[in-house]
Amino acid sequence: MVERTSKFLLIVAVSVCFMLILYQYVGPGLSLGSPSGRSYSEELDLFPTPDPHYVKKYYFPVRELERELAFDMKGEDVIVFLHIQKTGGTTFGRHLVQNVRLEVPCDCRPGQKKCTCYRPNRRETWLFSRFSTGWS
């Protein structure tokens, strides 16, 4: 009888711990029990007060950050993507050749890491990257 009770208490304790952990991960995204009726994401300050000891090293004007460049794929324009390790470059380079919606999408063959990215109506490459030209 004592063994059966201890197993039951163990199962209850493990279930309570699991529910607490689950609430920690799922709860902040929900508006459960929020006294103001607003969710956690609405209360989050997107631009917190900066550290007074922080010194800006680089200044990027807004007009430079929001600048739009015209890329003419049918003309002579070329994109050269330089892969820098440990910066998400592999994922970004793969998205350039596989997921960008183009008039003529890149041709990626199964089993090969290299994709051919030709211009419309010409057999010239518009993208030079690790996934479009392969390793040198």
C-alpha cells in the first residue's frame, strides 16, 4: 500500500513539474490572468532606454538604411554574395537560390549543392555565391 501511494505521489509531482515548465514556455505568449487585459507582447518595450555608458561607434543615417537600389536582372547587374562564417550566411545563401521568386528561378538539382541561376533569355549568371557557382 505504501509503495502504491509513493508511486501515485511521484506521478502527481512529476505532472505538476511538467505543467509548471509548460506554463513557463507557453504562458508569456498568452494573455492568461493579465490584470490589464493586454498581452505580454503589448507591454514589451521595443526601444528600451539605452545604456548611458554606451558610446555609438558607427552612425547609419536613416536615409542610408532605407535606401532602395534598382537591380536589373535582364541587364548587366550582378549580385555577389560573400559568405562569412558563423553569421547565418549559409542559410541566407541557400534562400537566395531556392526561395526567391524570380521570373526564371534558379535550377537546383537534387543531390548537388550547386544551382544554376541564369538571367531570363540568356545563359549568363546573375548571382555569384557559394550555392550558385560552387566552391572555388
